[in-house]
Amino acid sequence: MESLLQQFTRETGIRVRDLPVPETTLDQLDLSRRLLRQAAAGPDALAVDVIWAGVLQPDLVDLQREVADEFPLLGPQLLRSYQADGKLAAVPYTVQVGVLQYRRDLLREYGYQRPPRTWDELEKMAARIQAGERAKGHKDFWGYVWQGAAAEALTCNAIEWQAAAGGGRIIESNRTISVNNPAAIRSWERAKHWIGWISPPSVLAYQELDSLNVFDKGGAAFGRIWGGASITHIALFRQMHWRNSLAQSITGYTTIPGGLTGGAGTLGGSGLAVSEHSSHRKEAIELVRFLIRAQIHSNQVDERAVVDRAGSHGADSASEAGRTSEAVIRTKLVVRPSTETGTQYEHVARAYFDAVHSVLTGEKSASIAAAALEKELVRITGLPVGPPLKGD
Ligand code: GLC
């Protein structure tokens, strides 16, 4: 980012000061909201998590004509996630998708030819590898690490569990609340069962960096992580090379396991927005255009590099996903119900991750938590209750 901003200043003469942001998305939302309310004293341009477009929209400029129209390569599904109240509140900039990382060396050692496709398979592999590693003296080795703290990262994990089980996406595209259903309840119960068995009890306090640290120091066989996709091809992901602590050659990436209908990865990422109160609107829009152009270019270069590498090895292709850490993998997406709930998504998400967390800690049974959550979501949104939609 720093060198990009320097290049922008060289090309345009516009100087940019980059402000630091907190680690978690809810803290980032609080800060953005506070700063935007300072009107002209706040930021001119900012990055906005894909789920907050509806919440921050009143303070943001409509970028459809000013920016998006210039980039026809941006996918309509991605643009829709940033639309709120008929306005394009941000232009997609980074795209993340939930994926499963695994230890290729350990899978091979324990006789597995391929990574797990279902949660049943993951449980079997994780339990067996964990027992084997512990028997070798690696006492604190765990099968599977993920993000179980009462935070938005848990929303992303849990919506993947339930969507793949046919349990819907909390609130469906027809704006009905679907969360209190047997498939969602069973999927939460399954995750609770992992804790203390294949996942450490501390997973209840993990966010992304915590599980990453355990996996990277060789402490787990599987981990849920964000994969990077490109803003022009969101259904494909590859791991971004922003860390290399565990040798690339022993880490594999594949789609999140699923049930009968296959797994799905949560759509994450962020878009670039311009403050409605900025006194440098023209310059801020110029910066957004510059960054999007650079991102599209670097995505295209990345994609070419993957294709070239696949060609030279002969074997890697999307159909052999998971065979190498460089493979480009096609995944199904699950989208959090932020466009359906707009300004209320923040309250919906807090109610959801608190409910799931109370199940994971054993404070509430899954069926009681789901029934109470359903009531709470009706109260927050005023929407009706309905079944999960097929193909949502
Ligand atoms: C990542 C994703 C974002 C998500 C967050 C949850 O930053 O890009 O969409 O809300 O993780 O922790």
C-alpha cells in the first residue's frame, strides 16, 4: 500500500496520509462511524468491510457513475454486496473467501490421498492425525483450528457450517428469517462436539490470527482461513502469499468441507468508499480509481502466473484443486445477509454470533439458542419467519 500511495502522489501530486485501523471488523466499523461523523475532519476515503455498506451508506458517496462504470470487469454479484438504498456505497477492492488449509505432509503420512470433502471425513482425519502426533510426543497437537470467539469471524464460520447442511443463511434473499431449523441446529451441535475433541478449548476465544498462529507453528492438521480471490473472478480462490512461516510446500488449500450439498466459503473482503463530507471529494475519487485499476492489474498478473505455473507442471488445474498450494480452486460462496438487513446487519450479526457462542460454550442447547435467536431477529428486523431457500 505504501509504495502504491507514493506512486499515486508522483502521478497526481495528491498527497495521502494512511491512517491505522484496529484488527477486528466491528472495531473498524465503530472507528469509521465515529470518524465519518466528524464530517470534514474525518477521512476522505476509507476501506469498508463488505458487510458494512448498508450501515455506513448515509455518510458515503455513490460511486456507481463516478468509479464503477469505468470498470466493467467487476462482477455484478460483488457490486450488489456493496449496494445499499440504491447507492453503490463502495467499490470492491479485496475479495476473501473462507477456505480450509491442511498439512499435506501429515495427510500423506497418515495415508490420505486427498483432503476431506465432508465434515465427517474431516473429523475422522483430524482425530486420527491428532492421536498419532500426540503419541509421537507432540502433546498439544490438535486436529482442527478455527475462529470461535464471539465476533464476526464466528458468523463466517457458523454460516458455512449451516449453509452446507441445508440450514440456510440466517436471513434469506426473500427477507425471511430462516435460522431456527433442524439443519442449522445440528450443524452448531456438531461444532460444539469438536471442542475438546479435535479443537482446543481455547478455540472459543480465537479470531483469525490466533488459529493462524497455531497452524503456522505446526500445532494443527487443519485450519479455517481466508483465501484471496480476485475482484474479477470471485468464485476462484488462491492463498495470498502474505505469510510463509509454514513452508508453502507442506500447506495445501481446499474448499471448506460440507454435507451432502458440498461446502461453501463465506464471502468476505472490503471495498473502497469516499466520505460524503470530504472536502477533497475529487481527489478521493481519483485515489479510489487509481487503487482499483492497480488491483485489477495485479489480479490479472496473478492469474496469469497461476496459469503459467499450472502449464509448466502439467498437472495442476482447477479440477485437481487441493493438489498443490498454488492451485486455483473453484468454490461455492455463502453471502452473509447484510444487503437483506442493511443498517440492521450489525445487530443481526451480534445476535447471531452470541447465540452460536452460547451453544459452543455449553451455556445453551442449540435448539433453545436457535428459538431465542429467531425471536430476537424478528424483534430487530421486523421480518417474517420462513424456511431456508434452496439455492439461496
Ligand atoms: C475478514 C473479511 C471480512 C470479515 C472479517 C471477519 O476481514 O474480509 O469480510 O467480516 O474477516 O473477521
